[in-house]
Amino acid sequence: MEKKNILISFDLDGTLLNDHKVFDQRNFKFFEYLEENGYDFVINTGRSYRSALRFFDERNIDIICNNGNMCRNSLTDEVIFIKPIHKEKAMEIVGSIDMNSLIQPLFHINAYEKGFDIAAIDKKTTVKANKYLNDFGEHLLRVKDFNEVNYDILSIVLVGDYESLNHYKIELKKKFDKFNFHLMKIHSKNTFMLEILPEKSDKWYGLLDYKSHKNMLNYKTISIGDDSNDAMLIRNSDIGIAMKNSDFLIKNHADVVSDFDNNRLGAIKIIKKILEE
């Protein structure tokens, strides 16, 4: 493949990270290979910026995070773009949730410099929500009411069981049809999250925003991922790649399926194969 004007988008979980959430150092060697050969690349993940950043400490890599809703540079922490939810609309959405139920609403927020990544109402977190919040440790902002949140809101997450969240997904989509809804399993078969994002907040739209900010609109895109939040990205890229460990629905969106899974460096092997064809 011709080396000029190609942008490669890498997912993290299930793609560059193995099943133990470890980032193999050989991925960095491959990144060096890309740079030496004139290819551009970006990390494109559903994780928060801080959660993704820990894999790229002191390296100059752009990270599209929160499923396309923000992008920062790992070396400088510069915000390249951000697409927050208007607070008034966020409050309207959480106002539609029965706060006495077992469904827990949370706000992912842009407060990295202040040390916070997520906000939750103090003393009202459920058992399932606490499992999710434990991953954020000291970077959890506890508030008495979401009106106290004075940071950009990147997404709204509801945590609970599948049946309840699926009900809310159907009902909220009727009322807030300009938003995107991703229902995903987390931690265990009994705990799920429903992520609510603005209309054009998806990894694909995030990549388009990134190309616009970097003057790369004429670049061809190669994207690789494994999960439902990668579907639009894989479907719309010039070359969309599904990991071998993806389910069949994601593979159906792809132009190519990797020969190896995320535990055997499947992402960098298939990208290199395509680039050298």
C-alpha cells in the first residue's frame, strides 16, 4: 500500500490490550515502524483519558477517548477537541431515571487537571455501580446532586442489570432521539452499563473530528477494533478490520478479519500485512 496520507486508528481493549489488560511493549516497536515509514496513527478508545494514558506514559501519542467525545495528546495533555453534553440536557436525562431504583446514573467528566474523571451522587451508589466506580479510585467526584457538577460532561452512564438498562435504552431513545446509546457488559455477566453520548459522539465521528483538526481530511483511514462501539468505525473506514476475537456481528462490518487474536498481537500483525501488500 502507498505510504502517503494514511491514518491508522487503534482500539485498546480487546485489540492492543490482551485479555489481562496488558499492553505488550512490542506494540511500541510497531508504532516506531509506522512513524519511520511515514504513517500516522491514533488511539481510539472508549476509556477515559486517564485510563488510557497509563499505557502511554511520556510518549507523544494522540488519544481519542470516551468513545469519540474528546481527544488529548499524551505528552502535553493538550485537548485537541471535546464535544460535551449540555448540562441542561444531561439533567433532563438523569431526571428521567428513577433514583430509587437499582439503576445508578453517573457522569463521565472532563476534570483531568483537577484529578476527577467521573461524578456520582454521594451515599446513593449501588453495589453494581460501586464495582464500576472502583476502577476510578481517587478520581471519583462525589456530589450531593448532579447540579454541583461544574465540569464538561462527556457522557452519562447508567449501571445495572441488562433487563432494566435495556428498558431504559428503549424509553430514553424515544425521548432523546439525538443521542447515541451503547449497552455493554462490564465486570461480570450480571453487571451492565448503558452509555449515553451526544448524537455525533462515536469513535467514527471522533476520528473525523481528529482528521479535521489535524488537516488530514484527505487521508485514507485504516481502523481496527473488536466490540460494538467499534462497529460504525469499522464499517465506514477505507479499510475496517475486526479482531479475530470479535463476535460475528462486528466481523460482518469489516473488510478484513485479523488472523490472530488480541493475546497474540493480532492487531499489529494484520496492519503490517496490509501495509506491506
